[in-house]
Amino acid sequence: MDGRCDTTNTMSLLPGTDVHQVRLGAKARITTADRVLLVQERHADGSPFWTLPGGGVVPDESLIGGLRRELREELDCAITIDSFRETVWYAHESGMHTLTAYRIFDCHLLSAPQPNPTEGIINYQWASHDTLPATMLPQLRFAL
């Protein structure tokens, strides 16, 4: 196995339901002693939310390759990837019946982040585990 992922799977989650697309993605959990790096994006309706940096893996791309690409695109920074942490499922409001299985990896920055608005990144912050933003995606809140 070469580590590449099939990101185009579709499946029916329950008999008689619409077809759901299941996507694969990767997120970076980047921490200091008491803070975690978050990025701010917008839902399809324009409302802002906070999440971990990272995103979808494109067809024939490895999880690690996709995560490195996403961090370069979103924050113009390089990372080291330490270890796999866990998988979190996210149901997209903007995608018709789309679920993404985000693989979360512990990572470290090799350069300072610079948010890229053309990639949908509005802002970034180092947030305390005790005071995470109210608009943080709940699935990821529990992964920290």
C-alpha cells in the first residue's frame, strides 16, 4: 500500500436514504504548552467558525501530503507531523449529504503562520484549552 487514499467513496448510510459522499481529510493539532492553533473560516451561509488547520485530501494524495499542502495553502507555513491522534466525523452543511472523516495529527510549526484569505482563512489564533471560541466546531472541540 502506498499511503494514497480513495477520496471519492459514496455510500448509503441507511437503507432508503439518499446517497452520501464520504470524503477524507486531515487536520493539524498544533499546540504550545497551553494553547492550540485555530483558524477561522466561514460556513456556506457566511457565518464564521473556528477549526483546526487542514482540509480535504484530493484523489490519489496521501493524508500526510494533503495535510502539508493544506497548511501551505491556508497558512503559508511548513510543519512536522508527529503522530496520528484520532478520527473525527464532520457533516457539511454546504455539501449535499457530505461527510468528511478528518484524521487529526499532532504537528509542530516550522514557520510562522500567515492566513491566506484566498483559501478561505479569515484569521488565526492561539487559544487556551479552557477558553476555546464559542463558534468552534464541536466535533473538534472534543479532540483537543
